[in-house]
Amino acid sequence: MRHFIGSMAVWAACAVFLLAPGPAAAGEAVAAGVKVVSDKNVDCSSAETIVAGILKPGMSDQEKAEAIFYFLVHRLYHHNAPEEPSADKTRKYSGEVTKLMDTIKALNVYGYAICGSQSWYVNFMANAVGLKGRIGGVDGHTVPEIKYGGGWHLFDVDMMGFVRRKDGTVPSTDEIKADHSLILETHEKTPDIYFKYDKPKGELACLHIGLQFGMYGRKVGAHSMNLTLRAGEKFTRWFTRQWGPDFQYYASPWAGSEHLSRLNKNRGQGPNRDLTYYLYKEGNVARFGNWELVYDAPLAKPACLDGIFAKTNVAHAAAAPFLRAEKDDAPAEVVYNYYSPYGCAGAPKELPNPDDDVGGAVLEGEFAGGNGTVSISLDCGKSWQDVHTGGKTFKVDVTPKLAARYGWWVKLAFQGAASGVKAYKSTFRGQCSPASLPFVDGETKMTFTRGDTDCILYQPDISASEDELKRLAHNLEGFASFNEAISGHVAFTGNKGGVVFKVDAPGEITRVTAGGMFGSRKGGTFNGIQFSLDDGKTWVTACKQPIAKDEADHPEEHWMQCVDGTLDAAAGKAYSLGCTPGEGAVRESKLERTPGKSVLVKYFTEGGDGRFIRCDGIYVHYKRAGGVPLTVTHTWKGGKHEEKIGAGEASKAYTVKGGNLAENESIAIEAAAP
């Protein structure tokens, strides 16, 4: 059963009421924004940390481009690209928009992609280090190029190779077309990684016709790796597959998915690939790892209230039921906010059938008596789906509802003098990319930090319908029409307008990241992202991205344009590392206003022919101080290291004397029970 709140005005009022508890107090029993980084691996949690990890002082532009290549070729292997849920999945050419676009998510969650999507990630990283990138179609293949020194240079992460001339310079696709010897003849300047997948002749078979078209705006990087743990919660990441023979991984559950077709060929084993430089393998095959987040709410302790995102008419009691109604004649409810940096994924049985997937999301517990309802929300409380009614003991597997989801709310509701909650436990699982984890490799220095920031994810699927768009958006500026064609759902009057979303947080907002997609190909079009901290009175531009028209050899040739933007309160700016540089581009603006507890995010277009297609997610980080002690445990074959993190320690460096890379087994972070 689905309950809808009838109007935006009602939602606004409910949002204020729902989030009434406000910012967390110091000493709260949570650990917010926790992270562990290894000195043996780049911190893959954001574009900023990746750039900081791969660039060295004094690097030339070619050295920067090569650093991008080596970083990505070790952390992505060749496999059909993941396709995450969207109403677009049933439409013609749906793969253009369902295939995973976000670079940060690809690196951390999946670790694999095919040529087109691998090129998106190269393109994003090129822009992030201050260079220009493009994606080109050749013969049966898609290749990425990076521009520096006035020319373009091929760096093919998917085919795993690039070419150096004898003078050390790197040619473009078209230059290799003109001189085949560049790729066929090796010499002392030939890179150590050199087209392992299909060999140089295989690459040349694709490049022989040269670059047929150029794409500049296909990339985004907005996903957040923020992790918050409540007292009594444990987060474990494994470097290898777990829970066999029914391994848990995400399979795009619809006919026509290329991702699904490849998994069907390897039924039951999940995504894998040999012939790779992937940094972490199971045997000689690149595979996925798994993660698990378990919260056994310590309801007998008053500190359990710190784990609750919002509550209405609820008080704590010393004896069961521990959560009771303050007023017996009024409804009572508690809401838990979950943000996971990794998506839920269960054990798929019939791959195209999502309804039989199990183990990715399980809610269990006990109400006092027969009055009690468990509900979930995927849109920050604007609508709820009941998954259990009738109170008493419950255990429900909601994997199909949360597959490949990263943010959701869980509500426990009850009413009456004899009602209440006696027990609650949640278990979420899925896949992760081991090549991006903080691994041990011999004597390894680890650094723990806690950022005291929690995260809310708002990710409306505007492709569902015009009614869904209007229900989920805060405001539509210049709205003209809604079209089901995937090349542009929302059209604007006079080629100018925007879709505005609003997110409220219970604490002071510190950072917002957002990504999205437009359909456009006409020169003079600008697509972008703006933020407002004063309810739309003023706007700050993070990204204003032009259609590339300054590349005469290969102008912009594809309708898909992706944008991303970040609002950073500490840095005092809004910016976009992924924005395509070019005439009229805006990649950074000064932030004039201090964030409060509310933000508006506008996906806007102006000029040519921009149409809004997709919201990749709005990640709102807000202050949430916490003082719960933690235990970080690294395990490897034949060994284990436990590190205690005190309640008052915001950061801690420690050394692990462990096994080698291939022997890593897991890393776990556990928040001490009160």
C-alpha cells in the first residue's frame, strides 16, 4: 500500500515537523562521516581526494593524463556496465540513460564498466584535473581522449592501453589512423600497460577509421561515500565474494539490459573478468566484494534515541516496550534515515525477476501487541510504502524495493496504551569494489577521520511521469511539457527554465553534491546546476556547461549532456570539477551566504535546446556531532588488527603490519553499544 501526501504545501509543513529534533548535540551516540584511508591506495571517496592522490607537484599535463589512465585501469575492469533502476528502463534506447554514469559510484560500488562508460569516467577525471576530455566513436568501440598542448591524445582504459611515440609524446586516434606503425611498433618508450584486452592489432581494428564523432558532456561525479554509524551498528566490507553459493550482487532486472545479458552468461557467479590489470582479484579473475550494515538498535538504553532521525509522540521506557507513546490517544512513530555509500543488492535467482531477490535488505523486530506498522520511503518522506502491518513480531525482506538504492527511510508507527516497540534490527547488504578499499599491503599506515556530517539522499525519478515530476519537484520554472522520450523528458518555454528540488536537513548544511542529465545538442545551449540558501531569492552557480562548439575537427555530436555541482560551505564556494571547459562555462562561484538547514537545487538550461532528463541524486550533508567509540578491524589471511578509536578522537593514524594485497579479507567499523 502506498500513501501519498496530497500537496507541496502539506509536504513543506510536514517536513518542518518531521525534522523538528534539529541538530544533534555533542556527545550523541553516533559516529558521523567516518572514514579509513590506507597509504597503499588512493582515497577514492571523492573526485577531490582522487585528484589529490594521483597528482604530484610539478607534473606536466601529459603526466596528469597518464596518472588518470593508470589510476582507472587498475580500478575498473571490462564488463558490461551496470544499469540502475529507472522508469526509463522500459523505453527505447533505455541503456543510454540507465547505464551508470557517476564516476565515484562506479569506482567504489561496482569496479567494472564497458568502453562507453569507461570513457565517461576518463572524461570526468580529465576535467577534474583541469584538462579537457572527450569521448569518440570509432569502429565498434568508444574511446576517450584528453586535450593538452593544443592537441588530443588517446588513453583507452577499457582496451587497457595508450601509445607513446619514440619522443615520448602520445598521439590521438586520428594520428594513429594516419600512421599504423605508431601502435604496431613497440620500443623503449612503449608503456608497460599496452592493450592487454585485444592486443594492439585489436585496437587498431577499431581505430582504423579514425574518430567519427566527439562527445564532451557525458560524465558526472556526485555520489557521496559518507558513512554514519549509530551506537550498536557495524559496517563490514569484504575484498571477496561472500555468502556463496547464492552470491549477492546487483543484476539489472529488466529485459534488454546489456548488463543482464552478460550476467546470464555467467549465471550465479556475478560479474567477473580475466585478462585485466584490476588491482584486486580472486584468483586470477577480477571480481566484486561485498558489504554488510547491521544495526541492532539498543532499545533498552536511552541512547537508542540518538539513532532515530525523527520521532513523533515517542518516549523511552526502562522496560519493554522501550519505545512508547507519550500520549496514548495520538499516533506515535519513529523514523530512521539510512544513507549507504554502497547500493543494496540481494541474491538474484531468476536474473530478470527482481521479486525473487533476497538478503539485500531485511527488517525485523517486535511490536507490543497487534498495533504496529513498518513502512519505507524512497523520497525523504513524501510517500511511504507499508511493508508490515499488524504489529507483533515481524521479519520482512524488502530487497526488491531497495535494490541499487543508496538512501531510504524506515518508519515504525504504533498507537495506544499497550503499544510500542520492543525490538528493531536492520540488515543491509550488497556488492562493493575491493580495488577502492583501504587495503593492507605489508606494513601499512592507516588514517581514521570522522567528519561529524550525516547525509540525506534525495533522488527523484522524474522519468516516471509528469505527475511524478510535479509531485517531487519544489518548483518548475518555464515548464512547457513532459515527453516520455529518453532524450528529454522536461521541455522549457523559450529554451530557458529549470527544475527545482528542495531538501531540508535537521542540522546545519555543510556540503551538497548534485548530478543530472540533459538532452541537448545545439550550439549556444548551456546546462547547469545552481543552489539557493534563501528559498530562491538568490542563486549561486556551481556549473554552467556549454555545448562544445570550439572543436572544429569533431564538434559535439551526442544529445546527452551531464552536469554536476558542489556547494562547499567550508570552502565558501559552489563549483563543478566535471564541468566541460569552454567559452561561457562557469566552473566556480563564490558562496555569499552561510548555509542553514534548507537548500534548493536547480537544474537549469538556457539558450539552445536543453531538456531535463534525469536527477542523479542530491546528497545533502549536515552537521551531526557524535561521541561514540569505535573499533576498526582489518583482517587478512592469517592475521587481524584491531584499532580502538576513542569517543573524543576526530582522527587517528595507526600502523598495520599485515599481509600482502592478495591476502586482504575485510575491514569492519563497529560503533560501540551504549
